[in-house]
Amino acid sequence: MEFPYLSTIIFLPVVGIIIIALLPNPQPKAVRCISAGFTLTAFALSLFVFLSFDRSAGMVGQMQFEEKLSWIPPINAFYHLGVDGLSLPLVVLTTFLGFLAVLVSWKIALRPREYFIWLLLLETSILGVFCSLDLVLFFLFWEVELVPMYFLISIWGTGRKEYSAIKYVIYTLVGSAMMLTGILTVYFTTGSLSMLELAGLTSAKAFIPLAAMFFLLFFAFAVKLPVFPLHTWLPDAHTDAPTAVSVILAGVLLKMGGYGMIRLCITVFPEVAKTFALWLVILAIVNVLYGAAVTLRQTDLKRLIAYSSISHMGYVLLGIFALSQVSLVGATLQMFSHGIITGLLFAMVGLVYDKSHERNLETLGGLARQMPVIAVVFSVAGLAALGLPGTSGFAAEFITFIGSFSSTIVEGIRIYTILGVLGIVITAGYILWMLQRVFYGEPQEKFNGVPDADNVEKLCIFSFVAAIMAIGLYPAILTDVIKLGVMPVVKLIGG
Amino acid sequence: MLLNLKLLLPELSLLTFALLIILLDLGIKQKKVLVGVSIVGLLVSTGFALTMWGIQPTAIFNGMLMVDQFALFFKFLFLAAAGLVILASQDYVSKFPHFQGEYYALILISVVGMMLLSATGELISIYVALELSSISLYILAGFLKDPKSSEAGLKYLLLGAVASAVLLYGMALVFGITGKTRLIEIAQTIQAMPMSNLLDNPALLLGIIFLAAGFGFKIATVPFQMWVPDVYEGAPTPITAYLSVASKAAGFAVIVRFFYTTFAFPDWLSLNWGILFAVLSAITMTVGNVVAITQSNIKRMLGYSSIAQAGYLMVGLATIGVTSKVVSTTAAFQGQSGLLFFLVSYALTNLGAFIAIIAISNKTNSDLIDDYSGMGKRAPLLALALTLCLISLTGLPPTAGLIAKIYIFSAGVSNGLLWLVIIAVLNSCISAYYYLRVVKVMWLGTPASEERVPSSWALRVALAISCLGVLVLGIIPGKFVQLAEAAVRLFIL
């Protein structure tokens, strides 16, 4: 048996947790370094997996780095891991953000030991979701994520943190309750829990309509993505979460929703997805426009970025349910790109807030003089978010729009795509307006002496910028891989 | 062989130890010895039971008692629960220094009652075993002798007596229709009766309903749950833990055996009681969860939570009822094995939660949830253990609770109870609110004082065993699921 790369990547953070937990009275510095060390190793390993991933055409639809062990024999549940073009970018994204989240949290002073334990556990659970090929295992990892999120928001958050934490948990739990029911119905229709065997389920043996199963699963992923009107947990959770958790939450947790939709909803029920695609595309446009419109009105910097995520996730939903190969590639790329862009935006908001102790747009202003580096990087992130060519945001949104505009599967999708593009205009509005109100204008006296980013922070934010630029200039690094994962899905749809 | 006493050794040895404890109590000043003797007694009994595992199902005493894997499975469960409760009682017995001997002896005697209950195959012995365990528990509930505890004991006794009367009435009706007391013979008589005879005669159906009500008291299903919060609050905490786990498991053991043996055929009959349990299950879990939200006393909250958990367990009972009995594949036993696995997971989890509560409440002298504020700082390990157990009760990974729910709900879905499973998973979401509230108070609240919370080594051992069990069942459940399946496959009919 070859070396279990995926298990190693998933459980490296857990090893870190055990070491941190066993150290008698560790210094906060030791805890930070151990966390950084293990997340960096996981990132390096995932890069290795990414580089050695077989991109040849023969590997379309093949899982790579598979691991399969018997786990709960009586219900056919296996410890089954593997990655394909769809999940691999998200795995890399998770380990990347996992490492950067540790850097972002460098200055955590309150109970650092517990904090890093929860942060590492969070990374493990998300990696598990992306790598699982068994539905029970998938569900298990999906649920594990709730516990660290609850503690991270409610202990280290700000504002109405306890309310936001429990709101987040209850929303997700209702979603996962639906998902569990969906998984059970799928299991008893097919007798299999393996995601590989479920593709293209037909209604022959189903004891409830396939559409019902589809929506049971879709509901869970829609809460997570989030899809209007199930999004109301997101602004609260984001606003009150500590910076690193916002980075992870926006960066990868939301992507669990998009990933689930492609991996389960569309792959298992291609016919149902086709039937309802039009309605879901309309929902996506509502998401884009509603999210963008609400964002315009925000005065809290963090809440503003949070609402912009809702709008950007609308593009993902549009790309997914336009159901063409290009649009699905675009949606997956958008998930990755939004992960690093919004991750960076939240990190920047955290920096601005840490240094100026101010998050309200009306009292901020003129900070470009006091913190030039932060101002420049924040602007880069903002421009990437509004899709400036040369950044990953442009590549992803452009591919998504081309894909959905040219999709032949959904009636009248061109109109909806054009409506969706309008979202970009609003995005440009709120991003530029925000940058202007935070950094430009007359420098204010009260911010004199506010420091710029230090070295750890620079390392962190420049890594983000490098990733954004790299993908913006040469998106094929990712799209080549994503295509391999998307092609079998498209074949099922018949596009 | 009709009088094979060897097969009764687990019960007989335990009874001997119980009597031995009462005798020793007269002469011994150092009461800690009694703990050792009770633990040895439980271990000896477990040893005898272990030698029988894998045995060909055997009926002894003219079919009064069945020795099969199903009964043995429950015997292990009762013995383990009693052992953990006795270990955890170490921090509690100082409240009644003079009656420690009786305390341990009564626990052992009630275990004997439950062990017999899980093995009985005949109406009269069911009643005798039920009373043997119940009467010991009535006394134990009132053991503190303060007003609340006495109220708990008296309430439990009075309501228990009514439930026993109802049960007896049900048995009388069934006996009146069939003229038999052995469950297998009753089943044969019912199957031999013409359909019209059964339908025209409401006495049998009434009998079934009375039986369900009588047993329903034991497992605390709605509408027979009224005694739970008061008794759980008033009884000594170790006894509350014991009641919520062992007594409930015994109730489920006897229901599964009784209904599955006696009323499995004809199919329409079993479908009817299956639906009866399904409806009761939906109501029970909803009532338990909704009322638990408003509780401020942790023992009362866990009381309502145990009602809700009984609701989830009844999904298993309903599944047994609605499963078609004609095909006897693995799928036909999913209800039973799901129920057994859930019981084990629930037992470990609830015992763990109560053991942590014993230690904490002993220090704070209060059962109010608000007084758990800041326990994460005062007693990090106890708080962590309690958190783990509450997470398991909610049904979140990586704990036994999640696997147990997946397993029992999957049995429900595969047998056409999708509606019930949807109600059950939504109920799990409601329950997250009140379980996590305790977690929140412990880790986010400010401690009332900086004093540490002491605990004895015995309690720590018991807590460690429960938490370890919760984790092992949550991460590598394969072996235990197989064990539960083995237990129901070799079921005497």
C-alpha cells in the first residue's frame, strides 16, 4: 500500500492538537509555532499531492490517492478517501488558509492553547469533508466542524458573539438534519454509501421522489453556501467571529456548500438538477443582486465584506446550475478565488481593526498615510474582488459568465447572466466606496502613530496577494485540474 | 434440562454478594470495603455471563427464563452501568453515612431484577422481576431522606404501583384471551386464532395497550413521563444516573422481547403496535426536547432529555413493529440491533454526564445550570468530560451519539418510517440548544469562585471509562455494531 497522503494531510493538525494538549504549561509562542509548523507541513504535503496529481486525459473521473478501509461493516460504511479535480483545489485552499489563519492569529492572547486546538480541529474537519468519498464519513466530518466553530466564535469573538455562535450552530444543524435524511434515503435506494457508485441515480427503486432527495441535500448545502433566504446566519457569524475564523469561514467553509452541490446534488441527481436548473439560476441571480445591494448599505467594515460574500456565492450558484462544462469550471475556480480574495479582505479588516480599533466606515478615513502597506494590499484585494483583469477574481468570474451565457441546458439563461453581470457593477461601487472611505481623504489626527503591518503580517498578506496574482495571470494551473473533475459531471448531465 | 441452575449463575452470584454486603455492613467500620465487595460481585457475575456468550439459546424453568445472547447483552449493560454508578457514588455516600451497606446491596438486588427481566419469557416472571428491580429503586430514590428525596421516592412508588396495576391488568386480559402465560405459547395461540375472532374481540387490543402503558412507565414515554423530572431531581444523583440508564434499558429489553415474541404475527397486528410506538415516539421526543429548553436545574433538564432520548429509542421499537417478518434477513433485525447499539451509547453518555455532575454538584451544592458558570476554569477535565457527553447526547461527532442516531434512524428509513425520522432529526436540532447552553455556561461564564473541584479516584475512573467508551463507539463503532447484531440474531422465539 502506498503512503496515505490524504490521511496524513487530514490528521496532521490532530497530531498538533495532541502535542499542544500534552505540553505542560506551554508558552503561547510554543503553541503558535507548533500550530504553524503542522499547518505548514500539511500545506506542503497538499502542494506535493497537487503537483503529483496525474493530469493526463485518461484520468478523467478517476479518484487519485485513494484510501479505503473497512469502518462500519454492517452499514457498508468505509473509511474511503480520495481526491479528483473538483476536490483537490479545495484541499490545497484549505491547507493554505489553515496555515495563514495561524499567522493571522499570531497575536491572540486570550487562552491561546485552547484557541489553536480548536483552529486545528477546524482544519481537520474541513479537509475531511473535501476528501471523503463515503457519505457517512462525509457527514461525520461535516458535523465535526460545528464544535470548534461554536467555541471559536463564542469565546474569542466580539459583539453579540454567543448569539451569533448558537445561531450558526442551529442553522447548520437544521441543514445537516436534512442532509442526514437525504443520505439515508439515498442509502436505502441504492444500498451504497460510496459517492463513486451513486452517480446518476435513476428513479427505479427510489421510495420517495428523487426531487425530494435532491432538495433534502440541497437544503443543507444552501444553508452553508449560503443561498438567499437562508443566509441570515452569515453576517452575524462573520461580524462577531475572530479574524482568523472569518478567514476560514469565508475562505473554505462556504465552499463546502458549493462542493456538496456539485459532488452530490448534481452528480447523483443529474435529471433533477436539469429540471430545476432554471429556478436555481434565478435564485442565484437574486443572491447576487440582493447580496450586492445590501452590501452597499453597510457601515461596518466586517459586515460589508460578509454581505459581499453572499453576492459572490451567487456567482458560484449560477455557475453550478448553468450546468455547462465551462460554467462548472468557472464556479469551482470562483470558489477557490473567492476563498483567497475574501480571506485576504477579512485578514485586512482584522489588521485595520487591530491597529485603529475602529471598524465603522463613518469614523474611519485617511488611513493610507498611516498604514501604506495595508492600504495597498487592501486595495489589491478589493480590486480582485470586483474582478480586475490580472487577478484571480477576473479569471473566475469571466469563465463563469462565459460558461453560463453559452449554456445550452437552461432556457433563457442569457438574460439571467446579463442580470448577474450587473452585480459586478454594484460590487465595483461598494468596494471603491469602501476603499475611499477607509483609506483616502484627509488623514485624521486620531490615527496618528497607528503602526503599519509588521513582518509576520506582511508574510501572511503577501502570500495571499501572490496567490491571487498567480491564478489571475495563469488560471490554467487550476483549470487543468478542475476540468478533470468536472468532465464526468458534465457527461452525466449530457452537455 | 429444566432446572439448569448453572445458567442462572450470574444472577445467583450477584444475589449472594448483595446479601454478603448486608452482613458485612453489620460488622465492618471501614465502609470502603463494601465498595470493593460490590465491584467484585459485579465482576464475578460478569465473568459467569461471559462464559455463556455464544451459547445456544436455552429456556430454563419451564420456559420462564431464556438464556440467549439478547439477554446476555443486556446483562452486561446492567452490570457495567451498576459498576460505574457504584464507583461514582464514592463522592456521594457521605450524605448517608449509616446506610451505605443497604445502598450497595439494593443496587445489586435491582441489577438482579433487571437481569431477570431481560431474560424472562413468561408473564408472571416478568412481573416478579419487574417488581424486584422497581422496589429496590423506590427505596433508593428516597434514600436521602430530605423532603425532596422523600417526595421523589413516594411519587415513584405510587405512580409505579399504578403502572404495575395497569400492566397486570393488561397481562390478565392477554391471559384471558389465550389461556397461556408463556410468551411463545401466547404467540402460537394468537396465530392459531381466526382473524375475525381477533378483530371482533377488543380485549386483546386493550390488553396490548395496557401492556404498552405499563412498560411505557418504565421507559418514561409520554404520557407516562410525569414522574421523571421530580424523581430525577429528588433522588440521589448516582441513583438518578442509574434510573435514567439501567432502568430504562431494562424497560426496552422487556418490551422488545415481549412484543417481538408475542405479537409479531399476524403482520397487521405488529404493524398496529409499530405505528402505536411510532406515534408515541414522535410525541415523546418532541415533548421531552421542548420542555427541556426551559429547565434551569441540570438534573431536571437531563430528566427531560432522557425522555427525548427514549423517543429516539422508540424509533427502534416502531421499526421492529413495522418491519415485515416474512423475510428474515439482516434488514429484518435492524430495528433491534439499532436499539441495542443506541442503548449502549446512551448508557455510556448519560452515565458520563451524571458522573461529572455528581462531582461538580458535590462541590457547589447546587444543581442549577447557572452555578456551572466558569467550570471550564475551575475543573477543566470534568467540564471537558461533561462537554463530550453533552455533545454526544446532541448527536455530534466524534462521539457515540452520532453513530447511534445514524444507525437507528437508518433502520427507520429503510422500513418506511421516513416521516418519523424527519421529526427525529429536527428534534436533534432543538436539543442542541439546551445541551449547548450548559456547554456555553461552563466555558464562557465567569466562575463564582476560584476554588478547584475535588473528586475521588473512583469517580475519575468511572468518568474516564464512560468518556473513553463514548469516543471509541464514535470513532470505531464497527465491532460494537456487529456485537449488537449478534445479540439480536440469536434471539429465542
